[in-house]
Amino acid sequence: MNKQITFIDIVKRHRGILYKVITMYCTNDDDKKDLEQEILIQIWKSLSSYNDSYAITTWLYRISMNVAISHYRKTFKKKVTLYD
């Protein structure tokens, strides 16, 4: 199956999971867009390692959460260092 078609289909079908995570970690629209891009990039990179014996929703949620947590830490660290 074509990786690009699979990626687009997965993202369209499960967009709600991505936005749930994004809105949990970001309130600013620009930050939401940045986080969305980071999550989509990571999904694209990890697509070939997906094990279809597990639910795609669990896999997407875990990737989204990991990227969101990293993004939050990076953003929070920048804000803290600006005030130091």
C-alpha cells in the first residue's frame, strides 16, 4: 500500500484524536499549528514501524502524547530561561 495514501487516510479518519491532544497542551493558535505539524511529522516517520496487531488509535494517541509532552517541555523551558 502507498505510504502517502495510508498517511492521508489515517490522519483524516482519526483527526479527532490529534486535536484532542493538541488542545490539551496548547491554547494559542500558533502553538496549536506548530504542535500539529510536529505530530504529523512524527506519524509520517513512524508509519513504517506501526504494528497492525495493535489498534491504530492507541498508536496515534501515544505518538501525539509523546510529541505534545516534548513540545510542552521545550516551550516551558524557553519561557523559564527568558525570565532568568
